[in-house]
Amino acid sequence: MNDFPETMLVHDQPNPWQAVVPPIVQTSLFTFKTVEEMEARVRGETTRPVYSRGDNPTVREFERKLATLEGADDARAFSSGMGAISAAILSVVKAGDKVVCVRHVYPDTYRFLEKLMTRLGVSAQYLDGSDTDALIDSLPGAKLLYLESPTSWTMETQDLPRIAKAARALGVVTIIDNSWATPIHQQPLTHGIDMVVHSASKYLSGHSDIVAGVVAGNSERMAAVNDLSYPYLGAKLSPMEGWLLLRGLRTLPMRMAWQWSSTRQLLARLQKHSAVSQVLHPWCQPGPGTACLKGYSSLFTLELAEGINMRTFCNQLQLFQLGVSWGGHESLVVPALVSRAQASGPNSQIDFGVTDRMVRLHVGFENAEDLWCDLTAALDAAGRPG
């Protein structure tokens, strides 16, 4: 029965009370009846919770379900996507190590590597992830390869099986940000990747009402997270947010299908629109990692034609709201000129292939025809070319 994610997400849960929704264990600590019971836990002979900064039953249930979806041995949830990303990276590298990273990753991941990790003696090199040979050639001497497929803004994909095989042969640990595809549409661990990170604020939650992150991986890598970074960063997830994530996971397959159905209709029309010079999405522009995708999500980038006023286009949109993040019920737009202004100095990763004529769009739950009318009205107001 549990071979399909839709069934597992509804039924596969500890349920001694026959409750259709698991309880929120809203407590900071857990007590012991005897000294011997406490000693056994401290010695690692039992796994019962001690303190909610470590293990909380509600949060652990979310972690268990996410690990099952990803095909992982275990998972750890954090209070933000960056909490998860930083914990994963810090569990691997130390001073003097080299990180190879695909360009156009989530901007705060780039800033984390550039602003913090360089201060700790870790260097980073950024490459076009769609150039598999160049990526593999850069691996000798590296400790970590950080991937994101598809990447932020440019939606470039990576050949995960080939890259993972090459990295493993050289002893290079691989981490991938799987927030765009979710485990519904991509399971990187099945292709040999060591760890997966998510901004759980996005599709995993789906309701734009929490901020969270999660790391999943094999036993060896998760042991390193639990030993070296998770206990000490303090970025623990609250029981309430863990419960909301369990709620979000139940509808994840259906939400992804609905949002992709609307997105596909818009992409097909936008590719033919005279005011659009380029649509960046793996469905429109297949890349080396497209074969790893079982389906597609609702985040994509438009490059508008010369003569279209970017600011007017964004300001005229009514249903696509100006805002960061994505994956929730609402449609969003963010112009590249804002992200470029945030970039960390000259020659930053976003300077390569991202122009001020680009906008990134997220399609929510609104009716596709309403969204199309919103887009075309804004494009008309921004001025058709020629």
C-alpha cells in the first residue's frame, strides 16, 4: 500500500490513538522516571527524546516522512533553509578545503560560501553545472561538490548519475538543493548523491506560513550532521512548524500536479509571445539533468524582449505579487535587477547569463486563464517591441 507517496503521506504514521492527524508535542523537555533510565539514554542505549532542541516527536515524524520520500536513511529539520544548507556544508568541510559549486545556486548559499566560509579558510569555485565534463574535471582536490538542479534563475540541470559516480570515485561528498523539484519529481539519492537539502518553506510546506529547512542523506552523512553541526547551530524546528509541514506533505503530490498543469499552459503561450525573448524552464529547454526529473514544478524565468519596460511589467501585475520565495499558494514575481543588486561584489555568480530583462515567476493556485490575462495585460502596458 505504501509504495506510492500519496498513500504513504496519508497513512504511514504512528497512530496509537486512531487520530487522523498526529498530535503536536509542544514541550521543551522530556523527563525520566529513574536515574537508570536517564543514564541509558545518555549512553545511547535508547533513543527517546530528551530536549526539543535535539529530538521532538512531531518534528521527528516530519523528518521520517521526508526521509522516506527521498529514499534516505534519515533526515534532520531546521528552522530555515539556510539552517539546513549551512549544517550540511559544515558537516563536510574544514579549513583548507575546496568546494566546487554550480553557478546560479540559491543566492544566500552563494553568500554563505563567499562571506562566511572564506573567513573559515574554505575556498569555492563556481562552474556551469550543465557542462558535465568541466564539472568533473574540477573535482580533484575538492572536498565537497554542491549542486542545485535546476539552478536558481537560469534553471540549468546537471547530469546527476555521471557527476555522482565521478565524485564518489574521488572521495568528494555531494550535496544537492532539491527544493525546485521536491522528492515527488526528483530523488537525487537514487542517482548516487550523498545529501539532499530543501528549503521546506517552499513546496514542502506549500502554504507560505512557515520558514523551515531539512537535510536528508545516508547514515554516514547524517551521522556527521548529527555530530558536527545539528546540535550546535541552534537552528531547531518548532513542533508547531513540524506539524504544519506534515500537513503540507499530505497534499504535496496534488499541489505539484495542479501547479504544473497551470504552468505548462502559461509556458506554451509565453514561448510564442512577441514580448518574450526567452523562457527558462527544463520543460522548454531540456538539459543534461532533465532525465532525472519525473515531472516539473511551477518556478521559471522569463527574459523579456528589448523595448519592454521591466519595471512597468512588474508593477502592472495584479495576481503575480512582488515577493521573494516561492512554492506557496500565491503567484509571485521578482525582477533580476533586484537580485543583481543584492549580489556580493563584481563578477558574482549572478552576473553570468542573468540580465536585467529577466524576471522569475512562480505559479500558484489561481486559475490559469486569470494568470494569463494578468501577464498579457502587464506585457501590453510595458510596451510591445517594434
